[in-house]
Amino acid sequence: MFEFDTIAAISTALGEGAIGIVRLSGTKAVEIANTLFKNKDLTRVETHTIHYGHIINPKNNGKVIDEVMVSVLRAPKTFTREDVVEINCHGGMVVVNQVLQTVLQHGARLAQPGEFTKRAFLNGRIDLSQAEAVMDLIRAKTDTSMTLALKQVDGQLSKMIKSVRQDILNTLAQVEVNIDYPEYDAVEEMTLSLMKERAVVVKRDLEKLLQNAQQGKILRDGLQTAIVGRPNVGKSSLLNRLLKEDKAIVTDIAGTTRDTIEEYVNVRGVPLKLVDTAGIRQTDDVVEQIGVERSKLAVEQADFVMVVLNQSEPLSQEDIALLEMTAHKKRLVLLNKMDLVGQLNRDELLKYVDASTVIELSVLNHFGIDTLEEKIAEWFFAGNVNDKDASFVSNVRHIALIQEAIERLDDVLEAVEMDVPVDLIQIDMTRAWELLGEITGETVQDELLTELFSQFCLGK
Ligand code: GDP
């Protein structure tokens, strides 16, 4: 295990809360906490116990800062595999901050974002894909994305990647043996055809992993969704209906601009990440004037677009403009206000859209919402979001690495066809092995680590 300095951070969400936790990790964690703890000698308590008492500031005449519960967790059975102390304070930022400041005055250093998890990785408790899953877990938008992240924390993806790497390694080892001991007959000779056979198997395994990757990515990041339509067709009513029926989650994602509020709607397990809801919600005249321009931007950013039309009015030029603008997108056309007499010419509409993508709605009367939700689930997840399948790869970094490894295997296969000597082919095979190692962190670069962990929130 590495010897690191002792770090500290507030581990609970910023803002009002019933409790706030200041966490310390490192060789001096218990010692530092003990200096500040009034009621007991924490250096003598048993590990994995929790203690009631007061945190004081010895540098300020022993002034009591808060009444607390302190957990003492000795290495190695902790998240970081180091000594960990968690000080449970009363919520409210002032108190928690004061406790943190006092801890910092007494020998701890403020942790960088993700540093606790980074230590867990460096100390060998988890591998890189598991560490990344911890971040996903914090950001999970739906139950399914949470289950997915939990499985990854548990190491299921790592296990699969490790087994594929082992296969490659066995193949490489055999090549080495053949090169080093050409006279040693007992070793199965690594012929080109055998090399080919192995590469095909490994490639197939990797392709299987990628099969559901698109869904995995949607589950993890949300499906970028835009709702567009003329003023008054019912966009905000639809948005509110969706928000009401499926718990909306508004998140303030750490690492992005501080004031970016992202809004999610959970449609049967598919997290829709709504683009530009502010544009939908504001109905003052200024915004209406720039409506189409604004829609254009929202449409460009979206992976999925819902065009809302008011079927109690004829199709207008503006409607047609929106339909043309969205034609290249994965799109549903919603005919709203079905409770009113229809004025929209369906034949004309069908000149612009495919009938199977049209859904009749009355947001007001609750009509058609189910059909809409079913359609979304069906479209993006073939009807069911299958969280039982642990082979979901959801992380873009992992997807890219697996794709690249597959390309290297293709190179191997191509070289085999061209009768390239085996010892040359093994260079590509080795590269595939290295690439996969970057997923679990076994062959990872330092800069990448710093970059990855800096995306975490503070205190994790
Ligand atoms: P937006 O400007 O597109 O966001 O439209 P709104 O959601 O603000 O809706 C405009 C008006 O249409 C409001 O008065 C809604 O109550 C009404 N509305 C929305 N959906 C329906 C519907 O299905 N039927 C009827 N009759 N009215 C609706």
C-alpha cells in the first residue's frame, strides 16, 4: 500500500441537510480527529465503531464547534484501504465548514475531487472501471442506471474484461514460447490458423459486450431530448405531464458550469434529458419571437425530438418548417388536442412524416400519454430496459477502448490472411490487450487518471 498524506473533505451534498459528514482518510486520520474530539481517546477505540461527543477547536481555546457522532474505521477494511474517520455533524453549511476548517488546521489537507476514490484505486481496492462506476452511481438518474452502476462497482465489467485479456495473454504467451523454443515440440505450435481462431473468439466476446452499449450510454447519460412546436400547441403541458407522472430529477452536475441545471424525465426507465426546458417554459413575447431559432439549436443538440402539433388547427407554414427541420432526427410527431374538433389535414401531414411515428394525444384529457411512453421505451430499448444483463457497457471511454481493441483484432485477422509472420501479428494482439487494460486501469497513464478522478465531486 502507498503512504499518503491525510486528506479531508465534506462528503455530503452542499446545502441544508439533517447531517453533514466530514471525512478524513490517511495514516493520521484518527490522530487528527482525536485532537479535536473532547470526550474520548479515539486512538484506543475499536475499529468500525461510532462515538458520541463534541468537536472542539484547540487553537481557539477549546471552543465547542458541534455535537457529533464520529466513526472510526481502521485500515484495511475501509473505502480507501486507509484509516478513515467520519465526523457526522449537524447539517447546515456553517457548522460542517467549521469542522472541516478545524480538521485542516490540525494536519489534514483538503482532498481534491475524487481523491478518496482515487486512493481506493491506487491502494488496489477497486479497479478503474469500478471507480468510474462510483461516479455513475452518484449521478444515476433512474433506478436502472443505478443498478447498472452498482453492478459495475461490484466489478462485473472488470471480470469480463479481465477474462478476455487473459485469453489474449495466453495466446501471446504461446507465441513467445514458440519463438523462444522453436525446437520444443511439446508446445502446440502457434500456427497462423490457431492465431486466427483465437482472435475471432476474442473479437466476438468484445462485440457482445458492445451490443447493448448504446442503451447503456443512454441509461447513463440520458437521451438528449427536445420538445418543439409552435406556441400554444401544448409543449409545456406535455412536459409538465411527463414530469408529474415520472418523478423528475433536476441535477446540478458537478464539473459542468455551476449554474447548469439539467432536467430529466424518467420514461419507463429511459431517462430523457430535456434540452432547453427554459425555452419551453417561458411564454413571454420576446421568447416567442426567437422561437424557431431557439428550436433549431435544441433540435441540433438532441438525439430524440418530439414535434408537437395542434390538430385542432390546420397545418401551418411554421409547422411544416419544424417538420422539415427535424426530418433527419429520431422523431415522434404528436398530434395534440385530440379532444377538440380536428382541422389538420392528415394526408398533407403524411407528405412530411411517416405514419408510424405519429401519435395522437390529448394532454389535457390524459389521452395517448401511455402510447407515447410505450413508443419511447420500444424505440430505444426494444420495449424493455434489461438491467439484468450485466454486460452493458455504458461509459463512453470504455466503449471507445473496446472498439479500438476490436480494430486491432481486425488487423490481426487481416495479417493472418496475408501470411504475415506470427511474431509480427502479435504486436497488434498486444495492443488490443493494452487497450483493454486501460478499462480496468492496469495499463493506464497518469494523466488519464488525474483527468478521470477530477470529474468526481468533492468528498468522494
Ligand atoms: P405551449 O405554448 O406549446 O407550451 O402550450 P401550453 O402547454 O402552454 O398550452 C397552451 C394551451 O393549450 C393551454 O391553455 C393548455 O391548457 C392547452 N392545452 C394543452 N394541451 C391540450 C389538450 O390536449 N387539449 C386542449 N383542449 N387544450 C390543451
